Amino acid sequence: MLTTWGGWGLGGAGAGVLIVAGGAWFVHRSFVAITVRGDSMAPTLLPGGRVLIRRGVSGLRPGGIAVIASPDPDPARGWREQPPVSRDLGAVSWFIKRVVAIEGDAMPKGVAGDAERVPPGHFVAIGDHPLSQDSKQYGPCPVDQVLGMMVRRL
């Protein structure tokens, strides 16, 4: 029996190889394993721990854990002037933080800025460790700074 797929005549084994290759490509493009560095998410995530991240903002909600681009060290600039993140993991350094509020939510106490609500296209990201560098210093993070959302620990 010959299976035709996309105009190609493939035997059953050839189609299976193509499906597996396509699946591997999808997983590689959609997920990434990250090694935690620093204490900002302690005690939830400790340095050296590994987590699986689903690329993109799907699942961005309070309580979720996001991997986001590190802001400019100057709190006056923060994330405000940064271009959207790319798929290149080495292009910027990354933060891993908990999402505590999304656009339209009341702005949590202690977050930099004077807005009463989280602005459209932004969210508040705060580390679990009390001394974490995050939205407390830099204000709300634009969603275009998100690499992905944590799916699980590895």
C-alpha cells in the first residue's frame, strides 16, 4: 500500500519517519529546557534546577512562572525601550519570575510606577524571593518580553 502525503508517494515507514521528524521539529520550536541561575525564585526554584518552558505567552496568567528578558539595569528604562524578544536564547539574558497580575488587574502594592491598573499588553512579574529584582523596581513587563511559560520542573 502506498500512502500519498502532500503529493509525495511515501510508503508507511517513510510517512512515519516524516511524522516523527515533524514532531521533533515542533517540540524543538515550541519547548526549551532552562537551567535556573540565581535565587530570585527561591524556594520554589533553586539555582541549578531545570524547568521546561513552552515558548510564547500561552498560559500567561497570575500564578504562572514566566521566562522574560532581563530589563535594562537602569530602573528608569527597565523594559520600556527594549525590542521584542527573539527566538535566539543567547541574544539576551533572562529572568524567571512569577506572574502576579495581568493587564486590567489592579496594580499590586510595591510595583514601580503610579498606575492603578496593569496597562494593556503588560503584566507584573515578581520573584518568590523577597530580594528579587523584578516589577518592584522596573514596573510592569511588556508581553513582548516573554520567552515562554514554565510547564514543569525537569
